[in-house]
Amino acid sequence: MSNSDIVGFIGLGAMGSAIARRLARSGIELHVYDPDQARMNALVELGAIAHASARQVADVANVVYACLPDSNISKRVAYGKDGVAGGQALEIYIEMSTIGRMAVLDIAQHLQESGVVVLDAPISGGPKGADAGTLAIMVSGPERARAQVQSQLAVISDKVFTIGDEPGMAQMMKLVNNLISAANMTSAYEALVLGAKAGLDADKMVEVINASTGRNSATTDKIPKAVLPRSFDYGATIRTIHKDVSLGLEEAQALGVPMWVGQNTRQLWEYAITQGGADLDFSALIQYMERWAGTEVRGREAPAIPGKREGV
């Protein structure tokens, strides 16, 4: 990174805090803001400097990252009251949130008026991937700005993919990925519930699937780590997956692309939300299917009496 770069980070949720920790531990000067003081305190312990608003971060940091839960919050942080627009030091704003192409283009247009370059850089891999430095980072935006922050992104992960020169293209890449991921999860969950109802052993099903053509990231990672042990703690929430699928469907509608599987996928995540499961871990979606079927996809090593509240 440039010797003159002072870095800011806004949004210290599960993903943001994990990414910010990697930046802080690299020894760079890191300035942070989150409305949750406890989250900021955890970064201060690693050497970060806490601020009272996003604008204060942009007043001292020339490169600022944002990792936020939805497009309304992202827009407010970018150009709302006490947002980064007009920050005295800000030169490059890196939007790591998954908020859709139109929202990123809106932010880029507003910040351009303040002379700020926007990089679109959504991420995939979950909080555990963020901690481990194994996230996939998709980046689009002007080449010069990408080059300036290349070494910073390398601190976060060695899986950095250049998608294009215009903000918004990386958002499209992320939504394509998440539509596939969400569909994989729902199809894997319901198929495993079917097998469990028929009497198949849950561990054996996953073992066979992962040696066969049904293998996907749900069966290799999410189900073994969060469903079979009945911990339901992989990382992201049902609300987040529903939001990402909905964004993908909105882009598809705008482009005139039919999304038959995507529409059905959204209905499953939406059902869980209507039943009060919005803030449950996304692996807990399978419990709604289990309840209907009267069975469980329980690994042999799972506790006989779950030690954690399962949420349904």
C-alpha cells in the first residue's frame, strides 16, 4: 500500500469486524466507526482509533472501507448526514457491502461530486472466511484506484478478482454467486430431509454426496459444520440470504432474464422470515423443512439434547 495511506473502516458487524481485525493486525493506521461502541472497543484493543461518525473517519483516512447490512444504510453512510461525502481526507471509498448494482452506482455518482473514487468490492466466504483470510473479493472500478489499494486487499485475502473498470459489475458477480449458493442450500436441505425421513444416516448421506455429483458448498462446508452437529452457527442470517436473493431477482427483472429457480428459492427463505426466523443462522432454514417432515438431519456426533437453542 502507499506509505501515505491512512485507512478507515465503517461497519463492524460479523463480517466487517473480521476484515477490520486483519487490517489492524497488519500494522496499518486504522480508523473505525460503528454505532455499537463495544464493537469499536474490540478494534481499539488491536490498535485502531475509534470515531464518533463516518464523517470523522473520512476526515482523517484517505481510503475508507464500508461493510454494511443494506443499501439504505450504505447510502446514508456514503452521502447522508455525517456520511463520508465531503470528508477532508477521503480519496477512495470501497463498498464491500452486498447492495446491488443500482445502489453502488448511486453512491458512486454522489461521491464523485466530492472528488471521491468508488470501488465496488463485495465479498464472499462468511465471517469465518474473513477471519481466516480466505474470502473471495470481487473488485470493479477505476484501474488506478484498484492499484492503489491492491496491497491492502491482499492483507484481507489472497483471492482478489478484478471484475471490471466500472462500479456495479462486482455487485453483479456477487449476486450471481449468491443466487447459486442460496439455491444449493435449499435443494441440499430438502433432499437431506427426504433421506432422513426414509431412514438414511445423515453423516453417510453427506459423505456419499461429497464423493458424487451432488457435491456443492452446502454439502462440503455448511451442512457438516452447522447442520450435522446441530449448532446452526455458520455465520450469516436468513435475512441476509433473502436480501441477496431478492437483489439478484431485481437485477434479473431489470435485464429481462427469467429466474424460475431463483423465484422458488426466495420463497423458501421468505417463508422462514414469516415464521420469525429472520435473524437465525442461514443453516437453520433446514429446521422448517424438518418440522414439516417430522424428522431431523442429525449427525452421529451431535448432542442427544441440543446444547443450543435451535430457534424453531
